[in-house]
Amino acid sequence: MRGLKNPRFCMDTKLLSWIEIDGRAIQKNMANLGRLAGPRVLMAAAIKANGYGHGLPEMVAILQDTTTQYVALHSTAEADTARAAGWDRRILMVGPVGPDDIDAVLRLDLEPTVFEPSFIDKLGRFCRRSQSKVRVHLKLETGTNRQGMTETELKKAVMAIKKYPMITVTGISTHFANIEDTTDHSYALGQLETFKQLAARLQKLGIKPELRHTACSAALLLFRDTYFDLVRPGIALYGYWPSRETYVSYRLSGGKNSILTPALSFRTRITQIKIVPTDSFIGYGCTYRTSTKSKIAILPVGYSDGIDRRLSNLGYVLIRGKRSPIRGRICMNLMMVDVTDIPGIKLYDVATIIGKDGAEKITADTHAGWCQSISYEVLAGLSPLIPRRIV
């Protein structure tokens, strides 16, 4: 069934645009990744950046029906949203905490990632005043040169930690710089060795954390040596491979092809149909000119909704199971598509921007290929104002 006859397309006829999240696909991805990690390894689902565009409250609702122990978030604002949505398990903060926002760490029961030694003193003084305890994770610098502490900085952090017995180092972590974009993983393996060396030096300084964690999606899919005690799947949780190189490496190692299922569909409705004469321009800048009389459908979405402007005159959407090319420049809130060769088109028919319609499908990888980008950016860029619905 296609178009408005498909019940998946008709969740709320009042909506002109919406995003569908396949909850079972998310749970299946999580289960498959959990089987890779093994029963003794904890899972921290990365649902930062509005659940990679899937919706933070929606991801909380889906993950609550799993055995996921942690979610990984970037900001205290995200943590507030997650707690309000009902997440009552552990939260790993992977982003910074502002100097005037430290109370949120205790109020929301967060486990912040520490990558700046001076933060220990700020946190310790606050805990001392409030007579509270907190668990932290130390981020080790192994070669990404983003967030993380060098060996010298770690020594300073340990000295600070020993002044505040209410601070417990629960975990140590790092993040790989070059594990997704290549099939040569020598740099990542070098980072892994540096991590092990720094962990050993921390132990000599008296820091023996419960959890060691380094594995993002690519590491989880490729290297068992990166698992340690906890893994942090991100893009794979949502059904996407981190890169073509990751997929190739996984398959060459004997991995199964069906481990990941994309979970997100983005749909909208036709709000106007017009017949445009031959040799007429469409959209801003007169970038497209019709070569024959054309039937053009107007869709009420644009780059403010996360549809990249680079798709102008390049990409297509799916309507009634057929490809409908984008004509003219994508506008802030509107876009135009050619439906000349699609029979039976009606006002308010559904257009699929990401997802399946009939035998055809468009994925975030499809958009990323058109834009010379990555699926992460396509998904995370979807406007949080678009209604999300779990299906």
C-alpha cells in the first residue's frame, strides 16, 4: 500500500509534517549491539543531540523497555529533559558543565566527564558545602586533542580528587580520532595503547575506577579489545553504519549484514499542486527552468526543518512509491518537487523525505551522499520542532 492508504503514513491527519521513530528497530539494534559487547559489558546509549535527531523524550521512552544502564548526554539541559521524560537510571555527561551550573550535577544525579583539572575543585567545594557525593569519569587525552587530560593534567586532577573524599572516580574514558574514516586502524590502536598506559599510571596514583570505556559505535562493531567495562553506541543505535569504511571492515572480518536497521522516517504532505508552463522558472534565483509543461507539488518543509539546501535541483522525495525530483532552491519552509510523471497525485498526499514508500527508500546516508556529508549531520540537523511519533 502506498501514500495515504498506508496506516503508517496516517498517524495524525492534522499534521502536515512529522517524523516516525520505529521503536522496535531501536530496540533490535540495541539488542544486537549488546550481543556483540557481551553480557558483562554495560551499555551507555548516546542520545545526545536530541537523540541524534530522533527525539530525546522518544528515545527515553524506547530505551526504558530495554536493559540499558546508561544514557550519554552532552548538556545539563539534555539531562533535565531526560529526567523529565522519566529516565531514572544513570546518566553519563560527556559534555562540559558550566561553572554556575554545578548544582545540576547533584540535582539530576549526573556522572560528569572531567577533562579539565580545575573543574574538580569547583565540584569538590560544591559537594563539601552541600554534603553530597558524586561520581565522575576522567577523560584521558590519547591523540584526539579535543576533550581530555594529558598525563601531567591527570596528576593535577588526582591531587585535587584526593582533597575531596566525596568525589568518586567511577570511570575513565577516551575517544578515538580515526577509527571510522579508514580501514587502516593503526592510529586508533595506538590510542588504545596510550589509554592502557595512562590507566596503569592512574592506578599507581591510587585511582582504580570501576568502569573503563573507549568504544563508540565503530569500535564496538570492529574491536573487542576496546570494550572494557562499558560501551557507548551512538549512530549504530539508530541503525546506521558510522562510515562505509566501518561497514567494509566489519564485513571483511566476517560480520553479519543484517545487524543494523534504520529507525527514522521523515514525511510531509503536498499542500499545493500547480501546472507550470514550458520555459518557466521555479524558485529563488531562477535556478531551474522547465523544459516542458510540468506538474509541481509544493511541500511545507525546508532548510529550517533540516533539509539541506545543497539538495536543491539534486535530490528527490518519494510520493506514491515513485521518485519526485526537487526543483529549484529549497526554501526556509518550503520546497518544490516535480510530480509530472506520477499518476493520481492529490492534495495532501504524503511525500517521504527519509524512509520507505513501496519498493523505494531514502536513507540519511542517501542525503549524506547528495550533500557530501555524513548521516550524523543529516539526522542531528532535523528540527526538534517537527513532531516525533513512535510507531
